[in-house]
Amino acid sequence: MTEDRSKLSCAAFQAQLPELIGSGEKVAVHPHIRNCARCRALLADLETIAEAARHLLPIVEPPDELWDQIELAIKNEESGSKRY
């Protein structure tokens, strides 16, 4: 059964919202959002919160040697676990 996305209730749309956002779908063009001021305002608030959260902590790239250290630790663990 195909659901008419423009006729979703706010509760049904909001229940789907995390999945929509997580899927990468452009939620702003969703038929419900285009027709519902309340959910447009909710989405705007969520986008504002997400943007503010991105600025809380800077993104830090790990040092280049990190993967080498992880690989070495795994190899050391594997060779140590083979002892009886």
C-alpha cells in the first residue's frame, strides 16, 4: 500500500523524521514539510541545533601514525593470544 506522503499527520511525519534525516533525503522538499508550518518550524529548529552542535568541538584529524599503531597493537595481540 503506497502512503500519500503529503497527507501524513504531524505525529507520523515526526516519527519518520530521524530516519529521513539519517538517510540523507532532502527533508525540506518532503511533501509534508511543504504543507505544514509546524513541521517546517521543527525542522528549522533541529537544523539550528545540529549546526550549533557542530561548532561545540572542533574536528580533529588523527595523527598519520595512528593506523600504524593500531595495526601493530592488533598484531601484538594476535601473536600473544596464540600462546597456550
